[in-house]
Amino acid sequence: MKNNVFRLTIFIAAIILLALSCTGTKTLNDVSDKENEAFHKTKGDTITIADDESDYEIIIIEPGFNFWLQSIAKSEGYYSQNYLENRNAIWVLEWNQRVQQPQRFDPNLYEMSINYNSFTDYGYEVNYKLYNYFIYFQRKYNQRLGSFYPRI
């Protein structure tokens, strides 16, 4: 009798685990109308990301990014610099790996590698805008550069 109860318990646990693992796949983008507007802009934006106290600079030419940054992204100060640096380090590594594999990843999306050293202090503004560009890029082009979903 105990053996049957044990088997029944294992069977029920297996059914529950199977049911929980069969949930629908999580979508990468739940895009609002305002965010969709930013993604469909055709006029070019040029964002220069620079730290006034250093020589580090990133130039992003991406239609809609400036609009998205001003209207959708979390405001400066929302994230700590440490958080931004950690995410940027992961995403830059994945980005650069994709740049080196044009036969596997769209070379029109991953055109140039990013020279980012996680041991260098680029300042808050550089990290903030780079982080938000990665969020924008992943959401607009339905890409995933890490193990976590890019969300705003």
C-alpha cells in the first residue's frame, strides 16, 4: 500500500512539473504604441555618448533611438552605474561575438565591434546610454543578447 501511495505521489509530481514546463514561450517584445512609433521612425538620429571628464565617446546613428531614449527609457539615475556596467559588459561580449559570425548573425545588425573594457570607468552617462541602446536594439530587432529579457 505504501509503495502505491509513493508511486502515485511521484506520478502527480511529474504531471505538475510537466504542466508547469509547458507554459507558452515568453515574448521578447510587448511593444507599446509609443515605442512602436520610435521603432518606425525613418529620420536619422545621431546620439553622441561621451563623458565630459574622459576621452570616451560612442556615436549611435539609429533612427528613432533619440525619441525612444527621451520618451520610453527609464530616466537617468534610475539604475546604478554598477548595474549598467554589469549589463553592458555582458551585452558587449555577446554583441562582439555576433559581429565575428556574419554567416550566423545578420551583418546588417552587427556591423562593428564595440571596444568596451569592463575594468574602465566610462562614467554614468556613457554606461546609461549604451545600456539603453542595447535595450532599444534588442526590442526593435527582436534580438536577445543575454539570458535575461530586455525590458523597460
